[in-house]
Amino acid sequence: MEKPPQLAFGWGARDASGVLAPFSFSRRATGDDDVTLKILYCGICHTDLHSIKNDWGNAMYPMVPGHEIVGTVIDVGRNVQKFKVGDKVGIGYMVGSCGSCESCSEEYENHCFKMITTSNGVYHDGTTTYGGFSDMIVVNEHFAVHIPDNLPLEKTAPLLCAGVTVYSPMKHFGLNEPGKHLGVVGLGGLGHVAVKFGKAYGMKVTVISTSRNKEQEAIQHLGADSFLVSSDPDQMKAAIGTMDGIIDTVSAFHPIAPLLLLLKARGRMILVGVPNKPLELPSFCLIQGGRMLAGGSVGGMKDTQEMIDFAGKHNITADVEVVGIDYVNTAIVRLEKGDVRYRFVVDVANTLTTA
């Protein structure tokens, strides 16, 4: 006998205003290969901001955002092997993929052309996916990861997206070698985690920002070795050709040619931010010195679990401001202005009520 859907409750956007309000909906019943989570915390990502406002033209309303999810398992399907009731589990940017393409077979589910996003996606059964600004979620066990016991859950939630978004390309493009010089462009939700990973790898880390506002925090609090003001021509000129790699986390339009010139010959710059306007790329910046420019989009499930385990080993967490669900619209406005150090996390379990 087929199990009925499960009632769920969250906050969702109903149009491109992006304003979130209480929303009742349903989740599928726990399938044979599924785990059901009680959601405890969920981070707020720039992608949530773009999605709820339909900046990318693909919004499906009503939309429940949120893809930096941590919670506890409250039910498991009969075929589940990885998890048991009571386990602490994380869910990131995706909840499904085709499972049979080259990318999936190589454990890069994030590159699957049929990848299913945790929010604003369409699942295998044709239903809309609703994200983590809600009380519970059902997911195939393959798309969930174990959370190490030593990591505080509210500070771990952002690692499920922001963390793996920088960890995976740093790993695959060689920006994780001890002694190498890494530039981190932007000190926001992604950038501050990239600094922490870079230092854990034993790298020299320079934060690159448009102003000195975050210099003291970058060096004294996050452990960066130096700070480069990209709007200062003299500083930028002095730093030309000094970096082995750069990870660019900025999600607003910005010039990248001056950044590429900071690379040594055959250096690599990885874009992980998603500006809503196309960036300009003068080809000479790449041709001279054989520099490389690439992109990264979260990471596969193997990388995600590896990243969380690495974070557990090195006690790496995100710097967060925990808010209640009733503050989420204000938090999104502040996020749009860059007014957060460095990630908002919604305390779902303690503040989401149906009353």
C-alpha cells in the first residue's frame, strides 16, 4: 500500500518580490532509499536571494528556499544503509541526479545535466522541490552526509553549500598545496571559509577586497597572512605575478582582468560567485603567462562528505549570525547589502511554528 504524503510547514516566496511568508505544503512519504530529517538549522545563501527574486529567470512559485540544511534523522527507508534514526545529517545544494551519466559515475553529481536542486527544482516524480526553510525534509540517502560530532550544527550548516563550493575547486585545481600562495577575492560567506581551508592546508593566504574595512578581521580573526585592497593601484601593481592561485567568491559584477594579472605564470583563478551580469574577460590576461580561468559549482557527494570530515578534523566552521524564521525577510535585505558576518543561519527548530 502506497504511503500518503507527509504534511510540512515552512516559509516561502509567492512572487518575485521575494517576500517570505508562512506556507503549508507536503513532502513525499519516506521511500525505501530515503531518510526523513527534522530540520534544525538552515543557512541563507546568495543563491536563495537570487532565486526568490527570480534574478535568473527560472523561479517556480511558491518557493521554499534553503539548501544549507542540518537536522536529525527521524525516519529511514528499509533499504537505507548509511543512516539511522537520531543521526546528525546535512543536506546541501542538490537532492538528486540521473545516477547514470559520466559525471554521476565519477561522483561529480553536481555536474550532472539532470541534477535536482534542493529548492526550486523538479524531482524525479515531477513534484517541485522545497528547501530547508521548513520543519522537515525527505531525501535519498545518497544526497545526505554525516556531520562529525564535534561540529556545532548551527555553524556547520553553511558548509553544506559555501564550504564545499570553495573546498571542491580548491582540491581539484590544486589550490590546496602547502606553501603555495592563495588569493581569496571577497570576504563573505564563501570567502571567509576559503581563508580557513587555505590556512588548514598550510597555504599563504591573501584576502583581496575593494576596501580596508575587513583587513583587521581577515588577519587577526580569520588568520589570513595579508590583505590586498583591489581599488589601490599601487598595491595591485606591487602584487602582480605573486599568487599561485585565486578563488573569486564575489557574487556582484566586478573587473577580473586586474585579478588575473596577480597570478604567476600558469596560475589558476577559479570563479565560484555568480554575478547577475556577465563579467568581462580580456583574453590577453590569460594568454600572457598561460594563466587559466575556470569555474566551480558546489561539489559532488563524495567531496561534500570529505569536506565535512576535513572541517571536523581541523575544527573549521562558518562564522554565523543565528536568527529566527520571523527575521528571515530582514536577514535577506541585510544579505543583499552585505551586512552580515558572515552567514545568516535560521534556527528552524526553535522558531518555526504553525501558530
